[in-house]
Amino acid sequence: QFERVGFIGLGNMGSRMADNLFKAGYSVVVHDINHDVMKAFSDKGFLTKNSPLQVAEESDAVITMLPSSAHVMDVYTGPEGILNRGDQVRSRLFIDSSTIDPQTSRKLSAAIASQLNGGSAMLDAPVSGGILSAENGTLTFMVGGSEEAYRSARPLFLSMGKNVIYCGGPGNGSAAKICNNLAMAVSMLGVSEAFSLGQSLGIGAATLTEIFNSSSARCWSSNTYNPVPGVMEGVPASRNYDGGFATKLMAKDLNLAATSAKEVGARSPMTSSAQKIFTELCDGGYEKKDFSCVFRHYFHGKDE
Ligand code: NAD
């Protein structure tokens, strides 16, 4: 149904997602404010455009993968934004895969419905999985918006990911994403604190890991992404916390969760604690390290 797909935001994630769409046979039209990135895509044979509006004029669907809410709003409502000349826009489906707050996703969905020609739909579809999953096409998409639009977009999602979960109306994909990352942050803090206490009490992390993973404390942070150096191979903890999911991105996602919780009046003591700890790590110079570095740099754990 969609032959030509627009892609805006060709950073760590977006560049790889656009490559996978291209490999799946779509004609992909791209835009990024970074000229070096645009040149690289032009050299690879992609059609490049100088503004988001030009991308929307040329494509059947547009996907955005941008750092934050402000960038997404700029791409839609800025001077060269998609909504600025709605009459020129050919695209009928807009997918935002950036991690942003659900309130902004809902605002954008309403703006698209009211300012573009009838039949235009918006899906908020953030992803779980990092750069490697983006590269391998194994991302998980959490999708909010109309079910009809979700169904029509499934082939697009499946060319970039392997799991696509429909979450309900507008903003629900964004809500799912920030809730997922909140739970991930808290579980990482929980196991890191426990491993650190365990070491101080004389029980090493390797032994505790074995116990957790066959007991009720088992979780992703203990059995897949263990934060203690040397306990598990192939995870950031075992390569000086390089690569993986940057502490600054975790701090950003916790800020989104905190803002959203405040807006709806939800109790969020764990969000506040996690937000404070990950912000402190960023201020301490660890913003580019994987977020599991909280074990070493906050709890002062020692290598086994
Ligand atoms: P990134 O900073 O590497 O890339 C963002 C790209 O957007 C850059 O190339 C930048 O030049 C471009 N950009 C910024 N403003 C623009 C504008 N107004 N118009 C056009 N292009 C613009 O970010 P990323 O790591 O690719 O992450 C993108 C989103 O995905 C974020 O919301 C992030 O939270 C989320 N996410 C990231 C990861 C990860 O592991 N990196 C995992 C899951 C979700």
C-alpha cells in the first residue's frame, strides 16, 4: 500500500531503520538537519529532501525518529514543517517512533486530524531495542492510534522490527514506552543495590546472580543485562559500560515519566528516585556510558 516512505531523523536509530526499509524494497525519501548524514544517504542512493514538508509532499507515509518532543513538534509545526502547507502534503500516514511524552503524541495526533485532509492518520510507535536491534531489524514497536492505521502500517513496522504491539488510542504507544523504561530503570537500580549490598555482606555478584535467576528476584537486569562486570559476557558491564543504552537517554525517559505522572496526578516515588540517581550520573560525567554503570558509579560496587 505504501510505496514511497519518508524518513526524518537519521541518527543512531533512524539511519538503520531507514536502511532496513530500503532493503525491504520501499523507495525511501529522507531528511535530516545534519548535512553529512544527508550526503551519506544520497551516496547510498536514497532520495534526499531539504525539509520535512518536501518529504511529506513526496511520500505515501512519513516516519520520524527524533531526539525529543521539541524536535518532533518542529518537524510538524516549524516554518518548513509538515503542517505548514497541509494542502501540499501527499502522505496520509504519519508515524512517530521517537520516545516522547504521551501528551505531545496526543496533541500531534489531534493537529494532524484537524489540519490535514480527511483520512490522514497518526501513529505514535516508539521502539524498544537499541542500535543493534535497529540494525538487525529486530525492534519491538509499541503502537498507539487508530486500529485501522495500525493494521495498514504493520508491513512497514515488520520491515524494521520483529514485534509490533497495538496499545490502543493516540498516545498509548508513548505511554507504554515510558512505562517500560521506568520499570527497566527501577529493576536495574534494584539489582544493582542488592548486588552491592551482597558484596558488602560477603556474597559475590556471580553467586547472587545464580540465586536471583532461579528465584523470585529474576528479571532482565539480572539474567540478560547484568550490571556487574564479568558476571555475564557480551553485556556493556563487561566492556567498561561502553555501547548499550546511554545513561543520558535513561535520564531523558525518566524525565518524561516524571512529567507525565505529574500531569495525571499519579504517585511516582520510584520515578523520582531513579530520575535523581541517573541525573547525578550524567552530571558526574557518565552520560554516554550504558545505564547499567549505575552499579559501579553510584553504588560503588567492586569487580568480582
Ligand atoms: P540521535 O540523536 O542519534 O538521532 C537523532 C537525529 O535527528 C540526528 O541525526 C539529528 O540530526 C536529527 N534531527 C534533530 N532535529 C531534527 C530536525 N528538526 N529535523 C530533522 N532531523 C533532525 O538519536 P537516536 O539515538 O537515533 O534516538 C532517536 C529516538 O529514539 C530518541 O527519542 C530516543 O530516545 C529513542 N530511542 C533510542 C534508542 C537508542 O538506543 N539510541 C533506543 C530506543 C529508543
